[in-house]
Amino acid sequence: MVDTPPEHMSLWIATAPGPTFPRLLGDLTVDVAILGGGIAGLTTATLLKQAGKTVAVIEADQVVRGVTGYTTAKVTAQHNLIYADLIDTFGEDAARIYAHSNQAALERIAQFVAEDGIDCDFERKPNYCYSESATDLTMLEEEVTAAQNLGLPASLVTATGLPFPVAGALRVDHQAQFHPRKYLLQLAARIPGAGSFIFEHTRALDVEESNPHRVITDQGVLQAQDVVVATHYPILDRGLFFARVFPRREYVICVRANEGTDPHGMYISIGEPTRSVRTAPSPDGLLLVIGGEKHRPGEDPDTNARYRQLEHFARERFGCDQVVYRWSTQDTYAVDRVPYIGRLRPGADHLYVATGFGAWGMTNGTLAGMIIADAILGVVNPWAELYYPSRLNLRASAAKLLKEGANVARHFIGDRLAGGETFPDAIPPGEGAIVNHHGEKVAVYKDEQGKLHGVSPVCTHLGCLVGWNTAEKSWDCPCHGSRFDVTGQVIHGPAVANLAQQNLADRSGMAAYRDGTEDDRA
Ligand code: FES
């Protein structure tokens, strides 16, 4: 029983603590090195080990504690409104591959659950994309027609299990939801042994392309014939992914469901602001998992307000106000809406990448494991071409490429020129801000005791300036989503190096600077 809401604790992490795995100690050689212990990495490792390969999964933190530990864990091939758009931009055959491959990923998960007897609250549920506005009905009808033509069990309905009326909804039957950590920790438990490993607290720093490849980590060197980069946002910049994928933060709260508020399905609204709803069982009764409030990292001065918006929705629409968990997550989107899965770039034999899953990592991440495992095993995969990472579909991506590229340029250049820095005295305890110190920008965090902690605001990935995240107490980069804790340590890539430490004057010295009296001893 949870009496008070834990601060920023994922339901999945709180209710499935899981085992720990050792660090890499020294150098090692395996058939396949997999960077990243989320759903893509662990699925790839599982399939390859089953096929007789030796694998090593290396994870900078702990497995299933990155993005996969903070998902809403809907397992569906209906990724909001997507199929009418894919038919328009990629063509009907490609859209059919997207639908069939994601449906196959759903069934791959179901098969693991059934065959291995994995107790992970796997439940078949219908998935709904709904709108409360009649003006959206045409869009919904077009999507239903597209999904039906591609073979999905889709229909247009006006009655849902939601406790409020909708103008219409796209319903896709026989989809699923589960507890992602209970599922993936069972897969992870089967990986070590017979020459295969999982290493935690082992950060990949680089991959030297050779034969075999050499993965340079902060704990040793891993040699492998094949290397899979499944680090959510790729830590390697060799495929120009920094221009083709973009990050968004999103928020989730978990509230106790009142009697009669079980919506009997998974839901996502098609308009703004997006609202995602599903249920999760708990020993104390049903929970509602409610998500939304998407925004670019590092740009929102009051991320706590995002949680308040979701709480308002839970109260107003479901009459539920007992928040038991809340957390935020970060998703990576491909500019053309199709994930990048396969060879990292042309000519990079035996080096693979999986990224750009959008907010649909359960099926897309599983699919990535299936496609990359096939590639390494020499099996022809009928879906691989659609997801080829080096594609460039301008019809599907030009507008987003330009918009996201302009945004990165705005941050890279504009943030350096911008004033607006604050003074240390103005920073409340427990908060951070960019401060002008000796004419240099410094990212300053003031702890609860009033002590100042300064780090360089220059992101170690490609040099944009980080912004303060008040809800998570972190420095977030608006360009590609790297995140750092208050001491500058990397907590989310693509950056692999920490922010540089900055020596600050003591508090009185900083105050003197504000008054224009600071000398160079500070
Ligand atoms: Fe790329 Fe910061 S994440 S510059």
C-alpha cells in the first residue's frame, strides 16, 4: 500500500525491482555486443542467444531502467493516427509492412509470454484513438479505412469504455498491455551463461570499426563481430541521426481507479493536448495510467505544471485524485515517423542501429530485435527494407527535417547570444538556472542548504546549451535530448561525457559579481 505519492517513481520500477548484473571487468570477446539494456537490446540478445550466438549486453545504468522503464507499455500496431499518413508518404505496400510487422512484434511478445510462462500482467485489450470533437471525424474515418485496408481489425465506434462522451473513436481489437519490467527482466534473466553476459554500470564510449569491432567502454574493451547500438538515441553520430531523429519529453501519472471507472481498453486522444489512458492491476486495486504533455526537452521552465495538467484531467474526467506514482519519460521520433532499424550506415558491415520508435517502443523495440537478429543470422527479413536507416524519404520527412533543424540551429546559436541569465541569489534552494559568471554562462544548481554547484552548460554531445528541468532536477539539452544530473553526470544520451565542472565563487562572491564588484580571485 502506498500512502504518499513517491516523487518521480515509475510504477514499473517500483513494483519490479529486479536483479542486478555486474560491471564489465577488463576486456572480453563475444559474437555480438549490444549497447543498451532496453526492450530493443534485450529482445535482440534473447533471439541471438536462442540461435546459438554469444552476446554481451552493456548498459550504462541498469537494464530496463532507461526509457523502457518509464513507458506506458501499450503493445499495439495502431500508433495513433499513422496509416493514412504512411499510405500518402510511403505508399500502401510500405504502410502494410508497417502494420504487419508491428502486429507481428505484438505476437512475438505474446509468444515469449506464453512459451516461457512469463508472469507480466499481459492482457489483451482493444486500443482506441478517440476524439471529443466532431471536426476530427473525417480524419478518424480516413484512418479506419486505411487500417482496415492494411488488414488491421479496425472499426469506427462512438461507444467506448471512457466515462465521458467521444465524437468518435478508431477501435483496433486484440491488442495488448503488460508490465514491461516484469516481462523484460524475465528475458534478461535468461541471457547470462554459456558465454553470454549482461553488464550494468558500463558505459559505451565509442565503437572502433574493425574486424572484429571494438566497443570502448569505461570498464574495458568489448570485441565483437557484430555490434548493435540500441541506446535509444544513438551514441554514435555516424549515420547523421542527430538531424533525423528528435526527442520529446512526456509525463505520466498513476492514479487509483474509482469503482466503475475501468475503461476496459487502451486509449489515446488524437488532438492536442494528447491524453493516453490505460489500466494496470495492483494488489490494492485497479490503477489508471494517464500520460501526455509532450514537449521538447530543456525548453519548459515549469515542468511541474505538466503533472498538474494530468492530475486535473484525472480528476475532471475520471473523478480520480489519488496519485500513487508519477514519472516522466523521453521518446525519440524519426522525422518520417518510421523507426531506423538495421545497418547503421552504408558500408558499416556488422554495425547496427535501432532508434526513432516514437512513443511506441514496445512493438517497435521488439521489431528492432527481430529485424537485427535476422540480419546478424543471415536470415532474409521481409520488413527490413522499410526500416533501412539510410533511407531518405523527402516527401515524408522534409517539413520535419527543416523544422527540427531550425530548432537545433536556434538553440545552438541563439542560446549563446541570449541574455536573460539570472543571479545566484535569485535561484531558490533546490532549483537551477543559467548564470553569467565572469562573462561566461554557467549552469548553477543551488542545493537545499544553499550551496551552489556549477557546471558548464555546453552539452558534450554537439555543443548546444542545456536548460533546467525543475520537476526532474536535471539539466536537459533541447537539441537531441541528452540529460545530466545536478553535478553534470550523464543520465541520458546521446552524450557520453559529463558536463565540465565549473569553479564558482562562494555565494558572497557571486553576489559581488551581481553588484559589479567581483574581482578575479573568484
Ligand atoms: Fe546533442 Fe546536446 S544532445 S547537443
